[in-house]
Amino acid sequence: MSSDAHRRWWRRSEVWNVISALLLGQLASFILALINFTSSLSANLGANSPVTLGLFGYVALTVVNGSILLHQRHKLIIPWYWYTLLAFLDVQANYLVNSAYYFTSSTSVALLDSSSVAWVILFTWIFLGTKYSLWQLFGVALCVAGFCLVLVSDDEASDEGGSNPLLGDILVTGAEVFFALSYVGEEFCVKNNGRLEVLTMLGLFGMLLSVIEMYPFMGVYLLSLCNLP
């Protein structure tokens, strides 16, 4: 195969699309690892800020995507209250997973974080009618088996894994259920409307809900400061 023919083959094939998707996936995994590290470090330092940690992400989503949306003068296609529901699910999920770092290790949180795959498959089958192959279901079964092993190992673990590893694992599990519901709703909205509006509204309402939920935590924190000698 000549060099010109090879270049034409490369451009026409889907190889580059697959490689691009893999690289983007690795970049997303790296960013998630940094977020997990930041949350774990915050918990180890004793900073009680599970809601605040997720606030910055919502602000970034709103500023970046909202600027583009305003420039395009885009009008909402999906009613705002659906975005409020999606943002509520996402905010609760972030709150639970960030709270889990106070009770269990970052390794357990990262491992249990993958259990959202099983919940997503279940909810997409229920709400969207998505069909899955036997190999996909087999992969989910392996994921669930690993999830159960982590729960059993943390139940028998000593205090090295955190103050209460089993409670931390339960919090992560609840967070993944909320995340999965949010993912399914986002998939439906993106396929029917495009990702720009969805990301903007998710960031906007997520930011507003985070500020509302952050107020009680900040109030308790300020009262504790006032009581210091």
C-alpha cells in the first residue's frame, strides 16, 4: 500500500474516531482522578465541605457553555423544571460521594464509583427501553461481583480504611444510584436537544441548588467559629 493510499485509508476509516474516543476517555478519567484526590485531601484535612467541592464544577459548566448559549441566542426547548430535577439528582450524588471520603478510603470510593455502569444499564432498560447483549450483561455481572467484594472487604476492614468503611461504601452506592438516574435523564435530553443546552442548564441549576444546600453547612461552620475561645 502506497503512502497516499495509506493516508486515504486512514482518513476514511473509523480508526481515528476510535482512538480519539479512547484518548478523550483517558483524559476524562484523569480529571476524575484529580477530583477524587482533591475530595480525599479535603476530607483528610478536616474540611467539611461536601457541597462546596461540587460547586466549582457547576460554575465552570455555566460560564463556559452558558456564554456560547447566550451568543447563539438559543431558546430553551426542554422545560426548566426537568433540568432542575436532573441538577437535584446530580447535586445529591456529589454530596453523597464527597461525604463518603470522611468514612472510607479513596480507593474504595474509586472502585465503587464504577458500579454506576450497572445502575445505568438497569435504568436505561426500564425508562428508555435500551436492549443489551449477553456480553454486555456478563460485563455488568462482573462489575456487580466486584462491587460486592469491595463491600465485604470493607465490612471486615480495620480502621486503616477510614473511620467507618461500610458507611462510606453505602454513601457511594447511594451516590451512584443518583448519578445513574441523572445520566439517563441527560442522555434522553442530549439525544433530543443537543448537549450545549443540557450542560448549561445542568450547571446553572446545579450551582443554584448547591448554594442553597451549602447555607446550612456554612451556618454551622460559622457558629463553631464563634464558639471558639
